[in-house]
Amino acid sequence: MRVISTVRELAAEWDTGRLAGSVIGYVPTMGALHEGHLSLVDLAREQCDLVICSIFVNPLQFGPDEDFESYSRPVERDLKLLEARGTSVAFLPDWVEIFPRRERTLQDFGSHVSVPRLSHQLCGRTRAGHFDGMVTESLLFLNLVRPDRTYWGEKDFQQLRIIETLVQDLRLPVRVVRGVTRREEDGLAMSSRNMNLSPDARAVAPRLHQVLLESRSRLLDGDALSAVLAAARDTLTERGFEIEYLVAGEEESLTEVRTLDSRVPTRLFAAARLDGVRLIDNLRVTEVAP
């Protein structure tokens, strides 16, 4: 595995790959890697000849009260994990390499992109500017890496849909490939932030996924959506979760729904804090009827 840190080195890797006729796959990360990230690397290796993985903690997507400075950055550990999974190139630029004028906010950066119809619901309700910062940095990295395929996990489903829409709307020459949510043995969705849970909170955290499973089962049995969601919220609150949202929404538009329609793919979406740690999860409920 080649470890690089500059845009010039990245361009040289791209040129070499293109001359060899390689299909280039790209896995973007902010580091603190877990099996969810690594499963995307595995998927990219199956489908591509050259796999580039970036590690970059993007300042543009962190709000003023969020954990940018304290975000875990175990670089040496991450590099060992990437090498063990057969990554071709690890791209680890520093902040000034990507933002040479030392921009830390969208306002500092000046130019930015937005996917507004998907950015203001769910997580966007309480994280103002987060998705604009995410998608602006993602477009910048896609322009730098110039991959044939880029790999994103379904755990951050709103983020995934925003990237898919960006690529579709701007006709970017890249295919977005979905990776399924990877979970711990007890069902907790893998996340870099899970390591911040206290032992007691970690024991309770899987209840979020369990409640989504129970809710889906009730909905498929015909129970009313409003009653199911209310019961789910009550259960989580009783277990110490501070619920940000727990709703059902259309997969494509992320629009919240009040009733289920078998003609429209729908998911349950949840975000909640436990012991001060923000957890998110989602679960498909309905498929499109044949």
C-alpha cells in the first residue's frame, strides 16, 4: 500500500492507474476505521483494480458545538487496517493541503454546493450546515481522486442519498455503490463514535436497533404507524435515550410519511443521544410491490 499526502502524488497515482487501464475505486473516510469502513474497502477490491481510501476529518461539516477537535484520529492503526485489507493507496492530506487558505467553515471557503431537498430533514433539522459542508468536501475529493466508483455505507443513509443525488444531478462521471450497514454482534450499527460510550451506555445502545426491528415487525403485522412510532419513542426514552427523531420516511426523497404505502420503499430512521453520544440507525420497512 502506498501512503500519500499531497494532491500532486494523488494525480500521479491516477495517471499510473489510467495508463494501466485500471478501474479506480474510492472509499472516503474520516478515519477511526471500523469493520463498516473496511467492508467498503473489501467491496471496492472485488470490483476495482486500484482502490484509493482517503482519511480526512472535514472541518466544514462540524458545527461550532460538535466534536471536530476531539474526533478520534488513530492514524497508525488505520493504516495497518487498510493495508491488511489490500488497499492500493491511502490518501492522508493535511488540512492545509485541501484548504490552503486555512478555511474552517463554509463561509470561509466561499464556494460550496448544496442538495437542499435532502439536507433539511432528519439530521439536517438540528445540524445546520452539516450536509452542505459534507457534500462540498465530498465533491472536492471526487474531483481530486477522479474514481470510476465510490463506496458509501447505508448506515448514514441521508448522506448516501445526498451523494447519489449530487452525482445524478451534476452528471458526475462516477458510480455510487452502496454498502450494507455493518453491525456488532448485538446489533449496534458500527460507528467511530461508539468508542465514546461508557460501559453502561454501550450495554444499552443496541436497544436502538432492537426497537427498530420490533417496530418493523408490528408495522408489517398491520399496526398503525403513529401508534408504533409513539411506543418506540416511549421505550427508548425509558432506557435513557434522548430522542432527536424517530420517523418513517420515503427512501428516495427522505420525506416523512404518516402511513405506509406498499408502492413506495420506506425506512425507519432514528437519531438519539445516549450518555452524550449521538447514535443513528435506519431500517428498511417496505419494498416496492411487484
